[in-house]
Amino acid sequence: MKNTDAAIKTLQEKMESAIPHIENDQIVLYAAVEGKDRHGVLRRSEVSKLIYPQNVGIHRLRAIQTTTAAPMVQAAFMLMESEHKGVVLQSQIDPKPFLNGNFIAPIYGYIN
């Protein structure tokens, strides 16, 4: 076994012994945006979401797995169907179709 492999195995063993396994985790998302509208009126918009573990196919994913995996899968799916080639920056992905995609919307909700 290489030194790197041994170090990874040791780290994994230490983490597994120190960090408890939690199957029913919850993710709390909160976002707030504040600024002046085009008429100079100060406005604030807030949104919060509570994400629970979810079933994906035959697998039960913890909330942290769901919130981590869904955006990656959505981005990969969109890139496979797009004309983009090579490196694609996050800013090049249209946010509305991304957020309303089949992998994101069921978790976070649809946007208008």
C-alpha cells in the first residue's frame, strides 16, 4: 500500500470512530437579499427551507447527501444535453432551468 493510501485509510478510520453516523439529519437553508429597488425603496427578501433525508430510486440519502449530490447531478445532466464543450463555468449555466431541473426542484422547490 502506498503512503498516500495508508494515510487515507488512517484518516478514514479516525473519522469513522470520532464522527457519529446520523441517518435522520436535517439541513436548514436560509438566504436573505436586501437592497433598493428601481424606485429607491429599500426591500428585503428572505427564504428558508428545511431539507430531510429523501428516497432516490431504491436508495435512502441523508439530507447532506441529497443537498450535495443533486446540484452535481443536475449540472452534469444539463451539460450532457447542451452545446457546451470543454470547461464550463458556473456562471455559464442558466440558473432558472438549473433550479427548476428534475433533480433540484423536488428538493428545493420550483422558482418562477
